[in-house]
Amino acid sequence: MAGNQRVSLVLLLPLLLPLGLTWHAAAQRCPQTCICDNSRRHVACRHQNLTEVPNAIPELTQRLDLQGNMLKVIPPAAFQDLPYLTHLDLRHCQVELVAEGAFRGLGRLLLLNLASNRLSALPQEALDGLGSLRRLELEGNLLEELRPGTFGALGALATLNLAHNALVYLPPMTFQGLVRARWLQLSHNALSVLAPEALAGLPALRRLSLHHNELQSLPGLALSQARGLARLELGHNPFTYAGEEDGLALPGLRELRLEHGALQALDPRAFTHCPRLHTLDLRGNQLDVLLPPQGPGQLRRLRLQGNPLWCGCRARPLLEWLARARVRSDGACWGPRRLRGEALEALRPRDLRCPGAGAGALEEAEEEEELVARGRGPAGVPKQEAGAAGPCPRACVCVPESRHSGCEARGLRAVPRGFPNDTQLLDLRRNHFPLVPRAAFQGLGQLVSLHLQHCGITELEAGALADLGSLIYLYLSDNGLSGLSAAAVEGAPRLGYLYLERNLFLHVPGAALRALPSLFSLHLQDNAVDRLAPGDLAGVRALRWLYLSGNRLTQVSPGALGPAQELEKLHLDRNQLPEVPTEALEGLPALLELQLSGNPLRALREGAFRPVGRSLQHLFLNSSGLEQISPGAFSGLGTRLQSLYLQKNQLQALPPLPGLRQLELIDLSGNPFHCDCHLLPLHRWLTGLNLRVGATCATPPSAQGQRVKAVVAVFEACPGGAARKAKRTLAPRRGAQRTSRKGGQQGADKVGKEGARL
């Protein structure tokens, strides 16, 4: 037997030796614009303005990083000479077209990253040949539609990311062939309709992300095609009601997220066919009363924070059920006045005053009547006006079951009349009526969502939104508006989401905002606003999200943001701000996310973010021309900050950031770090982080392309560097350390203590 093994090895040697020589010989001809890591078979050609895949890449390369180039088109068989590739990164390459058969020959590829490109479509056979692919990243493109069969060749795929595209519709069998897919990401699109069979053919799907879309009702029939779902994310969609008739049947569902929608009512039997539901997230909706859910017997967590919960007599069944079923809840009472702010979980049924329960019964009944009079309607059922639905305008389609009416792209020259009076969603996109006249939507008192994008609108007359007391979503994007008066929006007191992107605004329409006491989210991206001044946001106390990306802002004045004390998201990216508006951030105790990317900041001064240090979780400073960051620029941010984006700047050095103890993500890629002894403190700090940071050396030439965390030889030659190495070497010998505290060892101890502080 041993003799046979020796004979086999002798026969195999002539075959094995050339493989090693092939990689070695090919590595010698590494393209000039690339960095080749022979030991790991990795090749990186980042940010080299390449217009095509470089030649002479070693044939046995397994990981190829081409991000940040200008490829634009991926031609057929572009990588046919690299059959051993397992990871291919094509992010930020301005790719507009992937030709059919572009990836043929890559039968071993596991990860393909095409995120942040300009793809508007995928040809039918663009992904052929990727039978082993496990993860496909298409996030941040311009995809408007997906053709059935596009993913048919990806039988091994586990994760498909289509977030941040422009999808509006999913046709039947869109994902046919993805028999092993476990996570499908479709968030941050414009999906309003899912075909009933859109999710068919996904037997292994466990997680589906559909948050931040335009779904007006729960697409239960489509969702129930993926019966293996365990986690379903549907937050930030304009649902107003969910009931058993929506047909949601997911026997394995454990977590359902419906946060920050427009839910006004939830039928107790809405999730009766989801028996294993464990967590139900309803935060930030419009629920005033909730009846105990029926069916999900395993429910253990009910999230209700941010709802206007009325802790009157009608809340008693919920309180009794929470205690009996041992369900954790985090909601708080909005009323009556004596219980305002009280935690729902801390209340007991006896704390409620019901009619006939004592002297306080009359007061309680009057307050509940006051609530109903303000238009919230009876609990547990969607509000409806009396009378039958009216006829539908000839050029439009009205669907009674969903209460949706639409006349998209019908060439209309005026707002049509005669919609059913129970219409909740009205879609008039892509028509042409420059003027929206007074009482244009008369009789539509139940309207929740109004779509007027791409209509050439230049003016809304006074009273244009009269009698729209239920309106929550108003889409006026992509029009010619340069102003908006208070009189134009009066009549829509519950308006929460106002979309004004890509218009002609030179100033924030402050007068109109003061007439919208319930405004939650204001979208003013890609206008021409050059300054945010005091008074612009006066009266917007309910505002949580403010989007001013892509304007011409050069100044955010101190006090301009002060009225929006509940602000959670502030997007100021792609403007002309020369510095962080530190003074303007005063008085924002709830700010969680701050976007400053794409501004000409150049430097960060001491305490730049101190006013929001106790709340901020996500900070974006990428592509801001940063050359210098003061040691104390991020002081005060350590308690909450989770993600810090500093990629694509001009940083050659960076002070250590020991105070950022809660970081889960920090991106330092695309910076020209100079790896010498001045960078030693940063190297030490990064070495202690269990995170991928992307920081690489640009200079000196001996360290070019290497990770800052990994260039140990450079830093060991620095004063104190060798001592720290000695400290690490001796660390396991604790007894020896305790008895060697003199002479040269004192220097090593000093370095060790400094490293501990970092």
C-alpha cells in the first residue's frame, strides 16, 4: 500500500509543480496599476480610473478588487481568463451595462459585488455561469424592473441585495431559481405592488427586507408564497390598516416589523395565521387603541413606542392580556392627561377609569369623546364615511378592495373629479397640470396618500388641499415648484410626510411648514436652497427626519434647527458647507443620524459634534475632502456612536479615537495614509479593534497598498514600537512582569499602559 502511494505521488508531481510555477510566474507580471498579494492570491486595482479589466492578472487569482474605476460596460466573458476567482468586487465602477455572458467561466465565484453603479436593467443572461455564487450585491443602482428568469442560473445563491434601487413593481416568478436564497433585500425602493406570485420559488427564504417602500396595504398573498419566512421587515411603508383579510399566512414567522408606517387600526386577527410570531414591532404609527392580537400564541414582545396610545377604558383588554400572556411592551400613554407619559407596561387595569367606576368616570368619558371628535375614529376598525363609493373617472382605474385609484401617465391636463369618496390612495403621477386649483380633491376626506410627481406643477392655489383631513403622505417631487404657501396646505392638518425633492426651491418654505403641525418627514433634496436660517423650521415640533441633500447650502445658522427638538435624521450631504455647523446642532437631543458627506469640509475642529454627543449613532463624513482631523474632533461621541464613515477623503494621518467604544463600523478606505511613526498611535488603536476598517497605506512605497493594521515592520522601528512588541511578547508571563518593574522594563510598562488607554 505504501509503495502504491509513493508511485502515485511520483506520477502526480509533474502535474502539481506547474500549478505553483504558474502562479509564481504570473505574479511576476502583475499589472502596473494593481497590487498583487502572492501568498493569498489577491489582486487589488482600486481607484485607478481603469476603463476595462486589466490584462496580465495572474490566472490563479481568487480575489479581484476593481472598485472605484470607470469600467462602465462589462463585456461578454470579461473574466474568462480567471477561472479560479471566488470574490469579485466591482463597486463604484460607473457600470451601466452588464452584457449577456459577462461572467461566464466564473464557476467558482462566491461573491459578486456590483453595488453603487448605474445599472438600470439586467439582461436575461447577464448572470449566466455563476452556479456557485452565494452572495450578489446590487445595492445602490438604478434598477426599475426585474425580468423573470434574471436570477435563474443562481441556484446556490444565499443572499441577494437589491436595496436602494428604483423598483416599483415585482412581476410573477421574479426570483425563480433561487432555491437556496435565505435573505432577500428590497428595502429603499419605490415598490407599491407585488404580484401574487412575485415571491414564489423561494423555499429557503428566511428573511425578507421590504422597509422604506411605497406599499399601501399588506401584500399578504404575495408574502405568503414564501412560507419559510422567519423575519419580515415592512417598516416605513404607508399602511393605514392591517386585517385578517390581507391574507398573511406565515407559519414560521418569528419577527414582524411594521414600524414608522401610517397604521391607524389593526384588526386583532391580522396575524392569526402566524402562530409562531414572537416579536411584533409597531413603533411610530398612529395607533391610539390596540386590541389583544389573536392567534400568535408565542408572542413575547410588542413594541408600541411612538404611538398616540389612549389609556382609557378601551385599553383595559390590552393591559389584561399583556399581564396574562407575559408579553413585554414599551409603549407610553398619550392620554388622558392624568396618565400622559406613563409607561404602558407599568399600568394595571385598575389604573383605568371606566364609565360607572367612580367619580372620575365623567371626566374620562369626556376626554375620550374629545379624542373621537378630533377625527381618530372608533378603535379597532378603519374609519369610513357613510355613503357608497362614487364612480371612477373615465381615464382612471379605481380598485374598491384596496381603495386605490390611479391615473398615472394618462396625458391629463387637469386634476380629474369623481373618484370614490372612500379612496385612500390617489396616484396622478406623470400627467401635466401646472396648477392645482382650490378644492381639487373635494370629497376625498379619507385620502391618506396623494401622488403628484412629474406633473409639471408650478403652483398650488390657496385651499388646494382643502378637506383632506386624513392625508398623511403628499408626493410633489420632480415638479417646477419654487414656493409653497401656508394657504395651499391648510386643510391637511395630519400631513406627516412631505416630498418636495427635485423642484426649484431657493428657500425652505417655512410658512407652509408652520401650517403642518404633524409634519414628521420633510424631503427637500436636490433643490437650490442656499441657507437654513432661523425661523425656517418654526412650528415643526413633530419633525423627525429632515432631508436637505444636494442643495447649495453654505450655511446652517445657529438656532435654525432649534424648533425641531425631536429631530432624529439630518441629511446635509452634497452641499457646500465649509465646516461642521456645530452651533446649529445645539438643542437636538434626539439626533441619531447626521449626513455631511460630499461637503468641502477639509478639516474637523475640536468638539465639532459635542452638542449631539449623547445621542448620535451614525455619522457620515465620506467624500468631504478631509485633510485634517483634530484630536478632539469626536470628543463626546463615545457613548452611542455605532458607525463612522470617513472613506474617500484626503487623510494622510488620523489621531486615535479611543473614546469611540461602541463602534460597530468604521470605514477609512480610499484615504492616502502615510505610514510612518506619526501614525503609530492610530495603528495601535486599529489593532485593538475587531473591525474591518479598510485603511491602507499610500506611502511610503515600501508599504503602499498594505493595511495600516498589518504593516507591523514599519511601526516596530519607531520609538516605543519595539518596547510595545516586547510587552506583547512578555504578556503571558504575568509573574515575570510583576517582578521586573525597573530599568528598561519601565519603558515597556509605559507603552503598555498607553495602549490600554487607546
